[in-house]
Amino acid sequence: MARSGKSKEPPGTARLWLMRGLKAGLIALVAAVVAIVVAVVIAMQSLPDYSSLKSSPNGQMIRVHAADGSVIVSLGPSFGRWLSYDQIPQVMVDAMVSTEDKRYYLHPGVDPIGMARAAWVALENRGKGRRLQGASTITQQVTRNIFLNNSYSWGRKIREMVLALALERKFSKRQILELYLNKVYFGGGAYGIDAASRKFFGHPADSLNLPEAAIIAGLVKAPSSYSPTADAEAAIGRAGVVLDLMQENGAISAAEHASANLADVKMAPEPPQNSVRYFTDWALPQLDTLITEPNEPLEVYTTIDLSMQRAATAAIQANVPKGSQGALVALDRDGAVRAMVGGLDYVTSNYNRATTATRQPGSAWKLFVYMAALEAGYTPDTGVTDEPVTINGWSPRNSNGRFSGDIDVRTAFAYSVNTVAAKLGVEVGFPTIADMARRFGISTPVNTHPSMVLGTSDVRLIDMTRAFASVARKGIAVAPYGITKVTTADGRLLYEHQDDTSRVLVAPWVAAGMTDLMQTAVSTGTGKAAQIGRPVAGKTGTTSSNKDGWFLGFSSGITTGVWMGRDDARAVGGLQGGRAPAHAFADFMKVAVAKRPVENFDTQVTLPEWQLEPDDEAYYGAPDNGMGGGMMVDENGLPLERAQPDEPQADNPDADARPDPADRPAPQRLDQQWIDQVLGRDRQRPAQQRPDP
């Protein structure tokens, strides 16, 4: 009898294969567990200690404060002060746990429930390009921030899970939370809750309240989308979700939820980011020479006055000729930079024309010419002659094309007479003028050609402003500075500025005479447009073909320098120092000195005796005949034999033998010419009257 077509398997065969599959799966599971345990053990051994994790390089935060204490800019990756777990407000901990990992205290570093939920979401959205989300615990985020990166791959995810398990085995939950809250990114360059609290609320994180904690906790999901400075409404809306989660998880009560008024949270104003950046770009590099702290967050307190800065920006933008650029520097009497504008707009051009650009100062350079003349013996009232002059083939011309004849020094300076400046240069010496400029802080090369008296050497605006400020300080050197003190985030003082008044550049009477000249220039001369209704001393400057326009001056303790011109050094029609720059100076100074008392200039300083006494009286006064008991000396200071009283010739037979005093040669005159001859100097001391051409 034939068999049936198909044979049937024994009933136990399917069960056998099932058992084999279960055994294989169990073996694979055990092997996977063993592999994970081995990997975790190895990872635990490779993990650094907790102090190393805390001190890992994370950048340095620098917060820059204006003179009134307000924050003007925050730079660098912003890591605030490290807060221990006990210093962190409990509401901040609860808000973060409720939002990011509500089962944080229950899982071993990896949340199986969260992973299952994330896998189900991924299965539902397969083919849509969505990433696996919602599975990372706080511990996993810590490992990703410290040891890994944000690249998305299954290999990185497995390493993240292994490290998270190892981290939980080596450190406590409190320690991991402390790491997380001090390192997580909250947007706006702020890493850690202290940096975020300071950036968004203006105070340290150890004083965070419930609404503020909810706002910060809501930033982790999408820092750029929920940033309070970018979108305050979105940040408050996300904080409302955080409060709901906290109530749902039992972290806060319904009453606490209701009392948390998010609308009352006061956000820190966003620091200005335009013209004040010219100042911070100049001041902050100086930190390298002032302090040596490389890691701790810094609080840098500066001299910048925000009201003056706004006035300076407005003055430049309102007066600069079309197609040109402008710059302004304002110094207080001790050198503190109160305003600095390096261009029309920092965003379009961050080139700082106030501190970096070098341009010819034109007649503003005559400050050094006339100071050298005053130091050599001239006074504002000394007579000079405005007439044609030629020096080594160079013949300077006046801007008006005319010559005024006999005038005094004050008038020559007030109306910026070029021929007189050239003659003074010959009189005092061009190297002497160059030395005067370097003495007053000109750091760029200075030529000694005859034309240098008209400002042909390139200079920086901040250097010229410094020189005028030193005159305003009665000859005491002024050094511009922008940083008053530097502290760490917890208040430890690292640096504090000290004013130095030890360097005297010229005698007070020289500075007073120079102030006299500059006050006249503003009152009646080329700088009349700079008048502001109170005493002002200053000087205009205009280069050939109107390529540069300058005005520098001071009033009530503020010295301000203004420059205008084109970056390509092309001529600007109508640009003169007495026009747009002087108007910008006046617009700014009216605001800068508005709250300061009016100060009159001290121009009546007592001159030294060699200037006050006429030469005849000083050097040919009646000699001491010895009757007063004094010793007579010759021109070299050697004692002379005392003359005896006249006696009758009969009682003094040797009288005829004595030399007749009239036969003695006249003593040499001990004047400046004699001193120059002895020292080998070829110059002649200027007299109080008009010197010969």
C-alpha cells in the first residue's frame, strides 16, 4: 500500500525549536548584559575624579560694566560661578528634574521606560526623517556635554548609555545634578545656571525664585527659540509648561503654581552692541597685562559713561559729511575714557579710527610748536610778524592768502597763522618740537622737516586727545585708561587702577600760556563753532585739500578730540576743522559737561623771574661794594679782594700803584646767550619784544 504524499513532523519538533530560540536569546541577553557590565566597569575606571570634572576647561566669561555698574557686553563662552548642590535653590533643581528627567531619582542612568516610549514614537514616525527623541536622561546629557558631542548616531548613543551607567555607579545623584546645572547650555552664550541667571536676570543663581527657575529650565529644550532676550513671550509661555510639569510631578503645589506670576519677572536689559564695542575692543585686550587669572569668570568695570557715549555717537552721525567717517574720544581729567566712537557704525565697520587710524593733524599740531616756544621764553603777548618766509626752499602760505604784519603770539595762534608757526619752528628748533610731541604722548614717528610745524606727521586721535588733556591738567601727564577694576564673579579683587600724577611734562606757566592761546582760538579765532556757553580752550586742524578735519579742546574737566575724513584719504569738499568737527565737539560737550560746574581757566600763573625781570635789572644791577658785608665774586664765582675805603693819599703812598677800577675789563654778561655759548648750543634766547625775522 502506498504512503501518503507528505510526512508530518513530530509534535515536539516545534517546541524544540522554540526552546532553542529561547535559549539562544537568553544566552545573547546574558552575553549582552555581561558585555555591558564589562564596558561599564572599564568606563568607570577611565572616568576622572569629580574635582577634575568640575575644573575641566570650559572657557572664561567676561562681563563688562559701564561707569554706572550696568553691564554693557558679555564676551566669551559665559560660565558663571560654580555653585555646589547646597548653594543651588531647590526650586531650580525641581524645575530641571521635572522638565528634563522626571524619573531621575529612580533609574540607574538610563531610563528604560523613556527609551521604550521613544522607540514607539520612532516606529510611528518611521520614514519621516524624525530623530529618536525623549530618551536621554540628565545623566546621559552630562556624559554627552563632557565626554562626547551632539552628533547623532547609534554608536554615539551606545557609548553615551555606557558612560551614563558608569557615571551613576561612580558618583551620587546630587553630584551629577551639580555637574549638569553648572554645565548645561541655556543659550546666549551662557553655560550653567549662574551664567544664565546673570545674563537674563542680572543677579547670581543662588537667589533664583520659582518663576525665574521655570524660565531657565524651559531654555534647555531649545535655547535659541525660548531665549528671553530673543523672544520674551515664547520664554514665558515655555515657563508656564515647566510650572505645569512641576505641579504634575508634585514639586510644587497648586497654590505655588498660581502665585508664580511670570509676567512680573524683570529681565535684564540687553547690553548695547554698537558703538560701545569700539571701546570694549580697545580696553579688553589690556587685561592680558593687568591680570593673570585665566579661568575664573571676570567682572570688568570700566570708565565708559553711557550717556556720554550716546551723545558722542549722535554728534558724529549728525555732523560727518556725506561719504566720510568720523571718530571721537573724550577723556576725563585723570585720563578716564568717558566716550569713544571709532566710526559711524560698528556693525558695518569695526575699524577703530579713534585708536588705530593714523592721519595728519594739520594745524592742531601747532599745540606742540607753541608750547615749545612758550617754554623757550615766548609769552602770549610777545610780538611776532606775519610776513613771507622761506626755509630751505619751503615757503608756507596762510589759508587766507594774506599777511597781517606785526601781531602777537596769541593772535597768531588764534587765527592759525602758518608763517608765524614756521618762524617759531626755526627759532626753537624742529627737533625740539618733535621732542615736545613725544613728551606729550605722540607714539607715531615724527619728522623734523620744516613743514612739520603744520602737522605733516601722522598721528592717532587718542594720542592727540591725550596731549590736549595733559595741557588741561596744567602740564601733568595724562594716560588714557578704560578699566577701573577687575574682580572675579564672587567679588575677589584682581586689579584696581591708581592715578599717577608724578610725571610733569611742562611747567604750570607753560600750560597756562597754552590754555590762554587755545581759549582765544575758540573765543575769537578759528574755533568759534566750538563754543558751548562756558569757557572752552581748543584748536582746529585742517590738512591740505581738506582730507582731514580736526577739533580738539577741553572744558570743565573733559577733553575731547574729533576727527573726520575719508578712509581712502580723498579730499572732502568743505571739510575744515572749524566746521563739522567743531560742531560735533560742541554738540557732544553740551551733554558731557551739562551736570558739571563751570570752570574758569587759570591763565594768570606767575612767570619765572627770568621772564619777569628786565635784562638790565637782572644782570646790570648795582654791584655789592662790600659795605654791606657781602663777598664780591667775579663772573666765574671766585672771590674778589674786598675794596678798602678811600684814604688820603698822604696816608696811603701805594694808592697810585693800585689798578684803577675803570681800567678793569667789564665782566661778561651772564645771560642766555652766554649759557648757550658755554654749552655749545647755537640758538638765541627770544626777547619779550618781537624777535628779528
